[in-house]
Amino acid sequence: MKNRLIILLILISNGVYAQDSLDIKIGQMILTGFPKAEVDPALLEAVRNGKVGSVIIFEKNIPVKNSYLNLKKITWAYQQAAPIPLFIAIDQEGGRVNRLKEKYGFPRSVSAATLGKSTLDSVKFYGELTAATLAALGININFAPVVDIASNPDNPIIAKVERAYSKNADSVALYAEAFISEHRKLGVFTALKHFPGHGSSKTDTHLDMTDITNTWTEQELTPYIKLIQNGLVDAVMTAHIVNGRLDQDKLPATLSPKIINGLLRRGLRFDGVVFSDDMQMHAISKHYSLEESIKLAILAGVDILCFTNNIQGSQERTVDKVHAIIRNFVQDGTIPVSRIDESFGRIMALKRRLGAQAERYYQDELTSLREQLAEKDSLLQRNDEKVRQLEAAMTSDTDKKKNKKKKR
């Protein structure tokens, strides 16, 4: 993976890659889903042509029979077709937001709220269990943990469905750190969500616009501040909430340069990858055209736009359509080429780390395998020695018996 990525980056930077480098760069900014529990030919072709840089897995994509093996074949097919290694993502928070369910043969998961009432050891245990499952399936980024504060117990999309660890910001940061650390050990990235905080909302951004101007507090930034300072943030996912305290123009956070470029990048000093929440959620799609939402999100500082095609009643956004819209904005000067280059640079930096982490993970696995083989080899040698000793003893006994017979 690492060598393939390095070679391609050199070719792109030198302008000698056969395909238009702008197409490749834009493609890295697009994440999409696919309709069924099988490889989608249209998506596979888009991946092969470099028009998609990330793919997301939902429950609808998990084969009912031989789930583990068949899902691994799907992720492998997409990954092998990609000129640049893909981010293959999933929302595997645990509890209600759990794509890899026990009924498909996957390990049990529990909600963040349940873990928040338990010990750090429990968080580490379930974090490791989740990460090991994802790594084995070829899934390399988990859109978790949720670091929203459970400040509103009646929040229909966060606290009420047990997606937050705690109403205490420091506790959220502590538990999230444990979850992230276990993923990193196994070469799986994580994305904090939903920036700048969704815990105080009263409505669901899947359904419509959500304004938290009067309920949001600065405490909701605490987990981001602590985790960024500790170097534990691989990526951040935006919220579609409106927060007039942070953006007087009342743009949803995903579309707000004041919240992303201003607060997150300059204020909190995060220069990593920013994913949008699903651009098809009605908080965005009911109020902004596809073209407008794409333009505003990119200019605001979003690096990867998520079009999951998993929202009920939403218009399907094809990869070709999204890609063409971005390219047209670049060609007419609405979005500067430099802005595309910024996102491409961040995405490639994370993918280089992914390759290095995967390499370390598999190197550790290889070392472990070698140690096991060496131990087995040593055991076989000991057994061989015992067999030789036994054979020698048996030969000696036979000789003794023969000698006794001769004496008679």
C-alpha cells in the first residue's frame, strides 16, 4: 500500500500521471455509499478511474450469509481497484449505531452511554474488539467516537439514543481517548463527531435544520481541545447544526468558514482531515441546492464530502454529478485550485500514515507469527529429541533381549 501511494504521488506531483491530476485530487474529496450487499459495478468503475477516494459501509452492504468473509471480499474488491488506497469507513459506534450486528456473526457491542457508566477497562476492551473486527474486514476508518456532551437528556439523536459517554466534558474526553488509542494500536483511524457539538440540540439534523444558538456552551469544545492537544485526532466530522454564537450568518457548521477554518483550524489548531456529515441529510438538502452546498462546504474547509445515499427520501447524488460540479467550480474560478490542493495534501498525509500504520500492524502480526512458528519449531525439536531418546531406549531394550536369548 505504502509503495503504491508514494509512486502515484510522485507521478501526480510531476504531472506525468496519465489521468488528469485535477480529477484525481477532486476524487479524493468524495466519499460515497453503495446500494446492496455486493460490489457495485458503477462504484467500482468510479473507484478505478480515481473519482472516489472513500467508500462507506452500512448494514445494507453486509451479506446475510458468510457475512465476515463476503464483506471482506467486497472491501478487498474496491481497495484493489483504487489507484490511491481508499478510506473504507463505517459508523461503528456501538449500541444503536452499530452496522456489524451479532445476528451477522460479529462481536457484541455496547452503547457509549453504557460504557460511560462503566470503567476505562471496559472502554478499552470494546474499543479493541471493534478495531480488531474492522481491521480484519479491511475497514480502516471508524466514524467514532461521538464526543458530543449529553447536556440535553431529551436530545433525540444523541443522548436519548445513548450515543454520548457522559454529560461531563472531561469524562467524554477521557473515554474517547481510550477508544481512540485501541483503534490506533490496530491501524484503524477514527473521526471525532459532531463538531462543534451536537449534544444540546432538540431536533434531528437528519430531518431538518437544527439551531443550537441558545443551548450550546463552550464546554462542548473541551473534548476536541484535549484530544487535539494530545495528538489523538486523526479526523473530525462536522455537524449540520446552526450556531449563531459561532457564526452570526447562521450557516450550518458544515458550510461555515467561521466554524471550520476559523474555530477548528485557526482556533483549535487542527490541520487534519475534516469530513462532512452526510450532505444528503435534510438539514442541508432541504435548504441548499446540491451545487450551493458543495461550494460552501469546500470553501468553508471541508476536505471530504460524504454522499452516502442512505437517507430515506433524499435525491440520489451520483459520483459523476458531484465530481463534475466541483470541477466546474474550479474551472470557473469559484473554488481556487489551491483550495483543492489543500484538501488533497491533508488527505494524502493521512493516507500515508494509514499505510505506515497498516505496515506496522502487519509487521507485528508477522513477528507474532514468526514467534509462534519458532515456538512450535522448538517444540517439534524437543519432541524429535524425545522420539530419538525413546527409539534409542527401545533399540537398547531390543539389543538386551537379543543378548539374553544368545546367552541361553
